[in-house]
Amino acid sequence: MARRQVVFQYDPQRYAQAAKALEEAESVVRKYKSQRFDVSQAENFIFTAKSSLERNDYDDVIACSQKAIEAAKKGIDVTFREQILKELSDVEHEINESKSKGINMSAAEGLVQQSYTYLNNRDYENAKKSAQLAFEKIKSTTEEFYAISESVKYVQTLIEKSKSQGIKVAGVENLLKQAKFQIEWGNYPQASVFLNDATNALRDLDPEARKVVEAIDRATKLLEDAKKEGLKVHKAEYMIKTAKQSVKIGDFEKARQNAENAEHIINKSRKMAKQARELLETFEAVIQHAKNQGKDTKKAEYLLKKAQISIQQGSYGTAIDYATEAEVLISDAQTHIGEYKSISEKLAEYDAKIKDSASSCDVTEAQKLFSEAKSMIRAGKFGDASELLKKVDKSLEDGKKTYEDKKKAEEALAKGEKI
């Protein structure tokens, strides 16, 4: 026996209520879909709700609309979870790689565990942040490890050099041992303290090492300060690294020279960076002033942009060149503005002079010259315009004489005199 199909009656009020629920659900699903979340299940519920609305099954429309919203939100959970799990998988891979090289990754591992905790609590924002922090921690810890490892090699070389000269360095060796112990535990700041103490002790014990150590220390301190200031001093960094390598092979003189060169490079870069930044600040204001005057500053702005990029790259000399070139352009523009202002003032002066003379002078030629001068100004030919305005004076003098002669002739004619 065939199953009877339920027939639902149309109810305007309930139809409007169901249609509104469906519309809200569709809006939510569209929003999440545009954000690339998985809403396939939610779309199935939307399809069912639409079919139910066509046959006036309002209860089913409302129920399916609600299920669509819930499914869409669940899709967000799934998407976020998958994304974060992928990030955590990448982070854990990096951690294992670093640990295989002997790098202590306990801090990064702690952040990973924190991320999993947030993830289980569906706090996706903090889960993602913790995963990103873990990745950043891996990077910073790795950099610290390699830097501290270089320092260990540096101190070891100094120790061997001192021992070869018969200098007793048992105390320094103990400091080095303490530093290595701290490195194993990932306590790089404390390891650095022990290594600095060892370096200072060697400097006091070995006169030959003193100059080298002091030069490298000075350069290293300058480098740290320069980096804090945002300076790009890769060459100096390389020179310091080379200095330490020279120590390893026992070439103390070369090490000292490289350290001093690094110091010179940093000081020069700092000076040039300051000059470049001051130039940029100055000419940014000058360009703005020129723009306010209605001048075309696109080329100067382009040069300043290149100067800014050069500063970011640490090419301070290049930045200064670009800024200086921009200065020349703006200076030319400012001169141009000055000339324009001067000739415009003259134009206004002669315009008034012609108008004042019109009642007692033939100004026909003067007006013609004045009109030509205005055309020259529009063409940017200020010199030509100036020469034409000078001719206006002569024209007005001639025009006055012509006017007076004409007036005398008219008066004589009126009196019946012969002209």
C-alpha cells in the first residue's frame, strides 16, 4: 500500500517566520563559505529547508535552518582545527630537527603543549598564537645556540693560545665548563655570562689576548647597539665573525684588525644612517610644501621612496644620493615657484598700469603685448614674458604721446584751426 504524502496548508504568518529563519541560515552559510570554511553539510540542510518551504512544512524549514547554522559552525571548528594541527605538525618537525643537533627546545615544546590545550578548549585564536610563538621560539633559540657555540669555540681558542704560552688557565676552563653545562639545559643567557667571565679572565691573564678581546668586545657591543637602533650592518657582523675565526687559527693581529674594521664600519654606518634619515625628514616636508604650491612632485617623491627602501636595506650612501637628487629637483621647483611668483606680481602691476592709463593713453599696443606676456607665462617662458612687459612701458609712453597728439588735433579741429 502506497504511503500517503502529508499535505501542509499555506499559512502566511508561519511562512514569513520560516522564510526569515531560512534567510538567516543562508546568510550565515554564505559568510562562512566566503571565508573558505567547509560548509558542505550546512548547504545540504539549506537545500532541504528550501524544499520544505515549497511544500509549506514550516517546522521542518525552521529545524533545517537551525541545523544548517550548527553545521556551518561545526565546519569552522573542523577547518580551524585542521589548520592549527598542520601548523603544530610543522613546528614539532622543526623541534625534532633542532633537538637532533643538540639544541635544547624545552621552551618551544612548552608552547606547543600550550597550543594543544587551547585547541582542546576550542580557543583557536590562542592555539594559533601559541603555535606561532613556538615557531618563533625555535628560530630565536637556534640563533642563540649557534651564537653561543661560536663564543665557546672562541673562548676555547683563547684558552689553548694561553696554555701554549705557559699561562695557567684552570679557573677559565672551569668557567667554560659551567657555560657548556648551561648550554645543555638551554640556559643561553647564563651560559653567556660564564663565557664573558672567561673572556675577561683570559684578557687579564694574557697580555697578547687583551688587545684582541677588547677590540672584539667593543665591536660586538657596537653591533648590538646598532641592531637595537635598527641599523643594517651586515658587513660589520661579518668582520666580527671573521675576527673570531682569526682567533681560532691564532692570528691575533688579523683578528684585531677585523674587529677594528667592524667598529669603523658601524660608526660610519651610524653617521650615514643619521644623515640619510635627517635628509628624508627634511625633504618630505619640502615636498609637501611644493605640493601645496601646486607643483608636480611625483619624481621627487619617487626618489625619496627609493631612498627609504635603501635605508631599510642598509644602503645609507645610496639613500643619501637619492635624497640629494630629490633635493635638487625640489630646489629647482622652488626656484621655478619663485620666478612664477615674481612674474605674476609684475603681471598684476602692468595690468593695473594699463587700466589706469586707458583714460589718458592709447593702450591698444600695450594690451596686445600684455596678452602675449600672459601666453608666455602659461608656457613657462618667464624670461620672454618679462621682456614683453618691459615693452609695455615703451608702448604706454608712445601711446600717451599718440593720445596727446590726437587730442590736440581734435581740439584744433574743433576751433577750426589747421592741423
